[in-house]
Amino acid sequence: MESDIKNKVKKYYGGIAKRVNSRIGNNCCSTSSCCSGVSRSSLIYKGENLNDLPKEAVEASLGCANPLLFAELKNGETVLDLGSGGGINVFMSSKYVGQTGKVYGLDMTDEMLELANKNKEKMGVTNVTFLKGFIEDIPLQKETIDVIISNCVINLCESKEKALSEAYRVLKKGGRLAIADIVVLKDVPENIRHSMEMWVGCIAGALSVKKYEEILKKVGFKDIEITPVNIYTRDVIEDIAKQKNLGDTYSKIDAAVVDGAFAGAHVKAYKF
């Protein structure tokens, strides 16, 4: 049986995909709020060419950092994107690995998968496949993937150890993990950590850098590097809350407590 948190996350991100799907064929910027995903993605993926991607893939992007900056994808590699959403990381990765490579996108949400496949059809890419499933139970054979990427998804998972263990299982020997995720930089109150709304907001489920390293080592990863790159000030968190319609929940939190407590980080590790 799926947990309450997982259902909450699925409902929230499924709702985003529905809204983006409903606007396909319309002018995105006809309302004041519908392009927030575009502007956010432009900041996160600064330096990447987003112009040749479907705008729906960019709109549905909800990441915290750019995993492609340090994934070092190569021609011919097989890549797996955990929590692929509308497909932005998948489509960008497909350019790096070329026609001799392959990119899988894994998502648990039917609406996101529908959106991603529509975007795939628009782009006409042939080296991309979207799969339905949970990151705690990846529907691929062991040691079939060269690189695993992800953007702000592991923090949404209740069992990080299970998810990262599955990532380790499907990686080939010599393969690498290159994910962007939210980490905790200082202690936060327990009520934040136990709030389902905060899980949807990507904060309650975040790990400390030390705990993240411990889990990665436990499941088998080596040469672990976790680098905070985007510190979340109180203004950033307030903006995220507004974007996710969680303003009422966040208004009950002491802003000083969460100021600088979280960050978008680059997480890289290897399987030897």
C-alpha cells in the first residue's frame, strides 16, 4: 500500500502535469503564474540551451540544481533519470549521449508520463524511453546503466536508503551517480520534518550532508562528493512556498529558523 506521503507527492506533481497538459496549444504566458517554471528553469539550467525543448518540458521542471553540469555524459552511454517529470533532463541528456546512447526517464505519475511522451513526440527523439515506476523499485535489470541523474527527487522519497540502493543495483561497475538534491545545512524543528506539506515542498524529506554520505557509503558507493551550490535563504523559501501554493503552511514557520538551513546540492558518487 502506498504511503500518505507518496500519495501526497503523486497528487501534487500529477496536478502540475495536468495544468501543463491543459495549456498545450495555448500561449503559456497568457496568465501571470503559468511561466514561473520557465523562469526558474532558466536560472537552474543557466548555460544550457533550452530553446529547442518543448516549453511544456521546461514548465514542468521543478528542480533545485543542474545535474548535467557534473554528470559528464558521453556519447554512447546509457542514462537513467529518476523522477523524470516532463522530461527536461532526459531530453538534454539525449543530446549528449547521441544516437548510440540511450536515456530512460522513470516517473510514478501517470500525468507526468503522459506529458513526457507528448514532449518526446514533439521532439522526435528516438533514443529516449519513459518508464512508470518507483525509484525505490526501479523496473530495470541490474548493472544496465552507466549514469544515474536526478533533480530534486530523492528528498521526496521516504526511504532514501532503498532508493539509493536501487540506484546502485542498476548501475554498471564503473558507473556513476550524478544527482541534484536538497540537503540540510543546520538543524530544523521536528514539526517541519514531519509535515507532509513540507515533503511536497521538498524540505521535510531532505537529509543532512553527513547522513547523505552515510547512506551512500552503506549501499556501496565510493568517491562521494556532496557540494551545496544554491543556499536557500528565507526569501528563496518563501518564493518556493508561493510557487507550490504552500504559503499558509510556510507562514507558520519562523523564517529565521529556515534561513540558510537548506541548499540545492550536487551529489556525485561511483560504483566500483
